[in-house]
Amino acid sequence: MDFEKLQVWKRSARLSAELYKEMRNLRDFGFKDQITRAGLSVPSNIAEGMTRGTQRDKCRFLLIAKGSCSELRTQIYIGIDIGYIDKAIGHRWIQETREIASMLSGLVGKITNE
């Protein structure tokens, strides 16, 4: 399956783009770099995993994407607490990371049972 057709890839790519746009003017370059890298890692690892030849490789990259999703969620919580991220936007992103992680778990399960 082409990764571009996966809803989990589309949603994670959209979230990554939102992160870049929202963090565009942030002067704390360390935080900005860390959160945008975590966000970019999710769709990137989905894409890489889905183009791998074996179930094991696919699942490994999807689990890395899920881990990056958790890393991103942690950074969003911190960003809200320190005032870098608007609460409403941050809570929407937190929910999106939860749903993406759940979708990734489902995809891993599907691939494992093929």
C-alpha cells in the first residue's frame, strides 16, 4: 500500500506542517528544533516503514513513529506549560497525537496479522 493513501500518514503530515507554521516565530531555537523534529519524524517513519519489504521492518518503523508521537505529545505539554503553545491549539494537538498513536497501533496489528 502506498503510504500517501494512509489516513495516519496524512494526519501526521498535516500535524507536522501545523507545528512548523505555529512555531515559525518562536525564538527558542532548541525547543522549536526539538518539537518540529519529533513532529516530522512521525510521517517520515510511516513513509519509510511502509516502503520496506518485510513485515518486521514495516512494524519497526511504525513503532518508531509511535514513539515519536509520544515524544511530541510530551513536548506539547511542556510547550503549553511554559507559554510557547496556546492551550486550545496544544490540547487539539495532544488529542491528534493520541489518535495517530492509536491508528499506528492498529496498522501494526494489521500488518502483523497479514
